[in-house]
Amino acid sequence: MNRATLNELQRQRSYPSITMLLNTTPGITLSLTELDTARRLACHIDNRLDGDVSDALRLSLITRLTHAIDEQAGEPSSHALALFVSPEYSAAVRLARSIEERVTIDDTFTTRDLVAVFNRTALYRVITISEQTSRLFIGDRQRLVEQRDDAWPLTRNDEHTPTWARDLSDRLRTEHATDPLPVVVAGVQRSVRKFAPTLTETIGVIAGNHDRTSITELHHAALPIVNDWLRTDATRAICQLDLARSNKRYAGGIHEIWPLTLDGRVATLIVESDYTLPACIDHNNQLHPANDPDHPDVNDDIIDDTIEAVLQHGGASVIVNSNSNTLIDRQRIAAILRY
């Protein structure tokens, strides 16, 4: 999964948009127990759709969902599997962290756990830089994958140093515009000095020449840098939140944050990982907590919709551990406002 996949999922608007979230065992195909769980959740979805949509649409959606389950059954798993099916769209995404198993049916897909992947599973780039070549990798906690296409790897021919630096900078700028990620630079000091100033998302450096370093070695060298960066992510967000409060650019609690989100005023949303809230929305866009998340008039999780709305308005989202009590005095969700 990458940010482009997340953005594509969040652009979908259609009822019913079905999301199934299932925990799986990394490295092996779906077990019989996991398959039984997936099929039980599919039956639950079928029951919820009965009488809510036409029989023809319900049958089509359940058939496609069942096909997706069978298709994924023979593939090596990650920590969790997310299946998305709507009248116009379907997708399967493997997640690198465990989730709360559930299904949602709404006008949009539930992408909160995908957002958490970006906040918690160390998606990053590694760029190797030298006087003659540059390689680009995408990584998470478990592996690096080299990007090999028309743009990468980049090999220097007869270009003068300024031309080589400009070509490298242009290609990295294109990658960052498509999918902004933190960057670990690998290279000798003189090369890093020449080219790293163009990398605004740099979080650390792996010293030495790495033109021929294996992917496994690069991954082992990069991961401690990324882990240090991740450990400070929530701390940075809370510090920024405290500053926003003193500057009167703070909001706390979902009832205060929801209308501000719709107005595009939220710059950064900070929310506990397991905070969910089924709710109804009235004609004034006011929230009313609901006890029946399966009811057609109830939004399964208004917190997920809030996260999506923030991202769609160009804001950021930070998911923090619910056990950390970081937001205990902020009603489990808080926001830094643009104004």
C-alpha cells in the first residue's frame, strides 16, 4: 500500500461502500480460522444489506466480496487484511499492523487503519547518493523495495556536477510531490553535503558508499533511524498542540472538532488509536451519538470520517497509542487549527 492507494480509496463516494477488516498471520496463507472469520463477516454484511439495497445489488456486492476473500486466501498474509467493495470499486490492502476486526457500511470506505499505517509503520524512502549513481527504495518495518522504472536508478554519464545534482534534485522532487515521505540518505560525507540540502524530508544519514550495498543491509541500517524518528512523532504533535492552545488555535473533543473539520480549519488532527463513535448527523451537521451502529441512519464511526475530511482538506493526522493517556484530558481527540 502507498499513499496513492489511500488517496484513491478516500476519493470513492458510493453507497453502500463496504469495508472488511480482518487480522491475519504474517507470512502464511489464510488459516481455516481466518477464512471462517472472513466468511462470517461477509454473512453479517449480507444480513445488514438485506432490505437496505436491492437484492440484485446486494447479491453482486456479496459475490464480489466473497471472490476477494477467496482470491486473498492463497496469498501470503501480513498482519491484517482490508477488503473494500462498492458498486463501482473494489480493492484489497494488506496492513503491517493488527487492527480491530470489524465491518462498516457507509457512503465512504473506512480508511482509518490505513492512516494509522502511515503514522505507525515507518513508511519511508532510502536514497543512496554517490558521484556516479543513485538508487531509491521504499521501506517499512519489515523490508525495503527498490524502485526500478524509467527514472530509477539514476546513473551519471558525462554530466558536470551541477547538472548531475539538478537531475537528482528534480527526480526526488517529483517523487515527493507524488508521495511525501521521510527520507534516509545513504552516502559518503562529501556526496551528502552536495546533494542532501535538496532533500527537505531528510530524517537521518547512513554514512559510507552504498552503491552496491544489499537491500537487507540498507534496511537494517535505516530502521534504527526511522524508529527514533517515529518515537518522537507523537511527542512533537503534543508539543505543537500545547503551543496551539496558547495561541488560541486549539480544539478538543469531537463535537467541537467536527464542524471545524468541515470548514477546512483543521491543520493537524491527533486522535487515540481505538477511539470510535457511532453517530447520527442532523441537517445542521450536528453530531448525536448513537447506540446502534448497524442502523442505516447511523454513521458507523464519525471519528474515521473526521480523519478523512481533515486529509481531504490538506491537513495531517497523527494516531497515538490509546494506552499512553496522551489525550486523557482532551476527550481523546484534539486539533491544531489553521486559524
